[in-house]
Amino acid sequence: MRFVVITGTDTAVGKTVATAAMAVVAARDGPVAVVKPVQTGVAEDEPGDVHEVARLSGITDVHELVRLPHPLAPETAARLAGRTLPTVSDLADQIAALEAPTVLIEGAGGVRVRLDCKGGTVLDLAARLHQTNRVEIVVVTRAGLGTLNHTELTVAAVRDGGLTVHGLVIGAWPTSPDLAAQCNWEDLPRLTGVPLLAVLPEGCGSWKPAAFRTAAPGWFGA
């Protein structure tokens, strides 16, 4: 199996929309599943991130393993809700049991965000899956000023964990990019040593699904 862990340099950088775009591209080669290990900040009767991925991409094999109401990091949200989260090992086992040959995993925030109550992080989940499977890590980042530092720190954290970053995705490219954004297009891959896989136009998550699915392969040069 092939697992793609989609993480970010921060929250609200466009991970969900990037996951949807990657799902469109991956589905051209075969069945794809999408997993959100822990969803926070969404009420029981509201759609979560995987539902947005399904809407945009058309992928129906989507899974949300845990849901918590507070819009906080998973470990904090679980503590406030009086809940005990599954361990990262348990989450990895649930994900590995899926049947799709390609599984996209949308993390929460960045690689150091805790997914369980024992300190297990998004990076630990990737490492656990990597023990027996092929794992690619994709980092979604911002276009503007400050992104170089955040992205380099994220890539360094992944490397310190014994893994590699497969590629970068700019989650929202502005209609009128300023000088910093224009420079970052070139500087992000140059300074991190990680290829820039895609640049998504700002606001594309609000497009009609048909238009999104038509455009997504072009963002990845596919």
C-alpha cells in the first residue's frame, strides 16, 4: 500500500483542498481512500474535512476516525471533552486495514501536533505506517512572507524523525502575488531541497466540483 500523509506548516494553510486535489490526481491511477484521523471543531451533525474532500474530488471512500467538538489541537480538544483518544498505533492499525492501494491521510495542523493523549504526533503516525508500508509526506505551506522559516522548520522536523518530505504544495496562490510570494515560489524548493509539487489558486475550494476536478491535474503538472 501507498500512504500519503498531508501535513502543513500551520493550521488553515489549505490542507483539505490540497488533499482533495491530490485525490483527484491519484484516482487516475486506481482506487483512493481518504482518512482524517482526528477531526476537531465540528459538531456531530456538521460535515467535516473528509466530506469537503469528497464533495470536491468525487472520492467516496472517505473515513473520519475521531471527532471532537472544540476547534483545538486534538489532544487539547480531547482533554476538554473528557475523551481519551486512540493511540497513534491504534490509528495506524485502522488506517492500514483499509483496502485501497493509495490512502491519503490529512493530518491536523503540523507534524508536531499531538494526535493522542500519550504525546503521539502526526509525524509518529507517519513513522508507524512507514514500518511496513510506503509512506510519502507532503507539506502544504503558505505563499507569503514568513513561509520560508515555517517550511524549513517543518522539513527539518520530518528529517529529524527519520523520514523524508516527498514534496511541497502552496495551498493558496494569490490572484495578485506580492514580491515575497513571487520569490517564495523559487525559494521554497531551493532552500528546503524539496520539490514544489503544486501551486493551488486561492479560493479554488469554493469552485464547483466539476471545475475543480478538471483543473486539479494541471496544478500538479499531470
